[in-house]
Amino acid sequence: MRITLKLFLILILAIQCKNIEEIDSQKIDWQETKNSRNYVDYATYIQKHPNTENFSKALSEYFFLRDSIADFGGCYRFNASISVTDSAKVLFDDELKSLDSLRFYTFQYLKNGKPNISSSLKTDIQIPESKLRDSISTGRFDIVIYDKPYPIENLKKAIIEISKGIKDYKKYLSEEWFQKPYSELSKDKRAGIDKLNDQRLVFFDFTNMDGKRFNPPLPISD
């Protein structure tokens, strides 16, 4: 009984420490991000901390800075398009999915691409901290917003699951490249994998379209 109680207390302490570390990480990252004039940094912050209390501020600043760029290229159909319909359902490439399945579909999209065009979602890279090369997904997630005020809480729920799927992809790459769990990699190797995966979110504000859906154009071929 005493051993069980001790293990339970240790578990509670570990969870509390992890939560404190996450809060501290959010604060440090927000201090750096809010001074940035690059809209991409705000999407990166949201991907890393989707449950942050600064979600609304980060999203608003993202749109403000991005809209000031005249040549913003935007989305294309090789990206996965995601829009929130309610607290339990999302549209993933125009297919209705449950929120709790979004993590799985995110990972599968990054790992396998889209049917028949997966080669267009791959790019050749040098494996971090290695002389070897491999192909990695270039796929991103176009988060399309049709409702105003922005459905922040539902967006959070969706992006939490997307972020988990991206983390699963990082773990997959770690095993494929280094035959080690991501958590056991050196700091430099983890940073290398993070750099390849921490800018997967793109946001679009279509609240002025009165509910009309937007179909992005195909990218121009080389």
C-alpha cells in the first residue's frame, strides 16, 4: 500500500513538473515571438503551444503581418485543407472527420502524402547531423476559418490534435534515421528534426466570403 502511494505521489509530481515546464516554455517562446515581425513565427508558436492563452493574440498578429505582404503565395491543393465545423467534427480535405481522429490523419498525410501525388509532397534533404540524405514530406496544413468571431476554442482542439500528429511524424523520422526514440536524441538532432517540421501550419481568414468555400489553385509546374 505504501509503495503504491509513493508511486502515485511520484507520478503526480512528475505531471506537475511537466506542466510547469510547459508553462515556462510558453512564456519564454511568447516573449521571443511577440517581438517578431515575421508572420511565420506566430504560426510556429501556435503549432508548438496550441493550448496557449496567447492563441488569439498570436493568430491576430499572424493575419496582420501576413496581410502586409503583397506577394504572399498562400495555399495550394497539395496541402491538407482543414476547417472546423463544430467541437467534435472537422473537414480534412473536404472529408468529415472526428476530432479525435485528426492526429492519425495528420501523421498519415505527412508519412504517405496524398494518393497519386505523394511525390509532389517530398523533398530531398540532408539528414540532421549526418552525411546521409533522405526524402521528407513538405506537406502543410491550411487552417481555413469561415466564422467570425474566430472559433478559438474549437481551433485549439483541432490544432492540439494536429500538433500531436506532427510530433508523431518527428518520432517516426527519429526511428527511421537514428533508430532511437526522439526523446533520446541529442539536442542537435532533435533541433534538426524540429526545424524540418515546426512550420507546418498556414492560416486563412475567409470570414468575408459569407460561408462560400474556397478551392485553392493547383501550383504551377516547373
